[in-house]
Amino acid sequence: MSRVTNAVYTKARRKRTLRQTKGYFGHKSKLYRFAKDALARSGQYAYRDRRRKKRDFRSLWIIRINAAVHELGMTYSRFMAGVKAAKIGLDRKALSELAIHDSAAFAKIVEQAKAALAATAKAKA
């Protein structure tokens, strides 16, 4: 019986790994032995950071809204409670964009939030 090797597929797999690690530093981009480890680790980082990115952006939006609201004499938590009470359907991303690019519109939203908080305080009293 003749000896069967898997050379074609092995070579293709190694070539694919080295192509994916192109641009990595040193042996990690040149030698298969180091490249496969680097590729596995980079895949773990990519998987983790795709989820992390969502958290990072949300915290950035909150920081921006907080800074803009403080300039108008309100705290972030009171503002968000007022937005919810006023039934304003904007999310944090949209609110932070408004705070940066259209401060007049953002100021109107803050006033609506203040009014809604005052109305709920009256209703409870």
C-alpha cells in the first residue's frame, strides 16, 4: 500500500495562518510555530474587545452628557430621570451627539427634563 501524506492541506493551512499574521512583529509573522500562537491570542483579544467596545462607548456617551448637563446646572442622574419622566425617546448616543453638535436643542431637552421632574414632584406631594 502506498504512503499517503496530507502535504497539500498542511501547506495551505500554514500559508493561511501566515497570511493572517502578516504585519505582526518578528517571528510571529514569519514562522508558523509562533504565528499560530499569536493568531490564537489575537483572536481572543478581538472576541473580548468586540464586547468591550460597547461598554467603552456607553461610558463615553455618559461622560459627555454629564459634562453638558453640569454646564446647565443639573446632574446626570437627575437629567436621565427627567428624560424618562418626560418620555423623551432619545438614547444616550443621540443625547451625547446633541450635546456636542447642537447645544441649543440639548438645552431645550434639559428644560423639558427639569419640567417633567418638577411635575412628578408635585404629583407625589
